Amino acid sequence: GENVEQHPSTLSVQEGDSAVIKCTYSDSASNYFPWYKQELGKGPQLIIDIRSNVGEKKDQRIAVTLNKTAKHFSLHITETQPEDSAVYFCAATLPSGTYKYIFGTGTRLKVLA
Amino acid sequence: DSGVTQTPKHLITATGQRVTLRCSPRSGDLSVYWYQQSLDQGLQFLIQYYNGEERAKGNILERFSAQQFPDLHSELNLSSLELGDSALYFCASSPSPGTPSYEQYFGPGTRLTVT
């Protein structure tokens, strides 16, 4: 079945630096890739997503890139701020009618002030 | 605030007991998904309902069941609870069909502790 690997599991960066989180999916039929931010004690919050017919998408300081050939997609956060500290999850879904997500294992990002 | 509500926020119960978790989706969303988040397993898909009918099953134990009611709220029933069932349980809702909408919006979760 579909599998999503996520790296790194933890990431510490200095405030103002960039952070990159990478995911790899196994099923080439996957066509939608969301990224979620989860703060302590809260539910996952959708922060950006990308569909398989697009190679890159940006929203202010956040961008996602997709390489369908390599089955990789990445989250890029620029000019990191302390409030970016959270756990980030990638996911992939298949166009199978259920649109259930297969999540990566999460990356704990710590932005050091 | 995603617009998805879940109750209760916390639940502490003993092994062997049965509990019911409740989820109200965003207004207009017909699909509800349930996920389990534990420390060693990450976010695992359990089950999906669409407009009252079961649509897909994931890694859901036979001791667990769910349903979606005519008003579209959903309940997840967990029975014969074991220590290993302690986890965060999230529901998510998805926009109505008609347009190919994949986004899922998560509720704040219910933290279940089995003692």
C-alpha cells in the first residue's frame, strides 16, 4: 500500500534561517500532497498543499515543491520565526474516491531565537 | 479554528470500558474521517464516512466502530478498551463533492487515557 517517509524527524534552525522538510511517497498514482502544522495540544492545521499537476506552490514564507519523477515533495519555510516551532506532517492521497490521507511520521521543528 | 468540533476534549477511563467520541464537521462538509495519533504510530487513518455511509476503512480494530448521523455529526465508539488504545483521536471533515476537493480540516482532538 501507499507509504510516506518524512525526514528529518527533528530540525533546529536559528531564527531567520530557512527550514526544509522532505517527504517521499511510494504510489505514483498519488495526486494530492498537503502539509499540516500541529502545535502542542491542537489538531493538525492545513498550511499548504500541492496537486500533482503543479511543480511548486508558494504562500508568503512557505513553499512546497513536487518532483513526480522522484516521488519527492518538500516543504520550505523561509525567514523562520519562533512561532513556526511545531510538528509538521506531510501526507499523500490517492484519487481513489475516498481521498484518505497517508501521513508521514512528522518533523519537530524548533526555531531558536 | 477549523470549524470542526470534537467532544470531549479529554477522557480518562479504565481497561475494558466503552467510550464514545463525538465529532461535528464544518458546515456543509459531507465527509468525516477519523484518525488515531499515538506516539509510536503517528497519524493513522481509521475510517471515513460520507453522507451517512461508510466509505473507507483503514487500520481500525474490530473493537472500534463509527457512524455518521443524518445531521452529519459522527461518533467513534471504542469498546473493550486496552492500555494501548490511549491516544489522541482526531476527526477531519472535507468539503462537499461536486468539485474535486481533497482538503481535510481537523478538529482539536479527544485525548483518551486508558488506565
